[in-house]
Amino acid sequence: MKSAVVLLPGLNRDRDMIAALTKISGQAPATVWQTDTEIPDVD
């Protein structure tokens, strides 16, 4: 499963979400900054 985590300023749970998705799926998710104009290929 390909996943991505959107990073937003002021939020502090992005690292927890990345760790959880990595543990569950076995793959590190892509990270997307709030101002990115392109989203990686995810499921």
C-alpha cells in the first residue's frame, strides 16, 4: 500500500503517523508539505 502524510505547520503528530504507517504497511509513506503542488502516486 502506498500512502502519504501531509505535513502542516503547528501539528506535531506527523512523525507518529509516519511511524504507524511504516509499521503497518512495511513501507515508509511519502511526505507532502502543505504547499506542494503535486501529490505522489498513492493508493
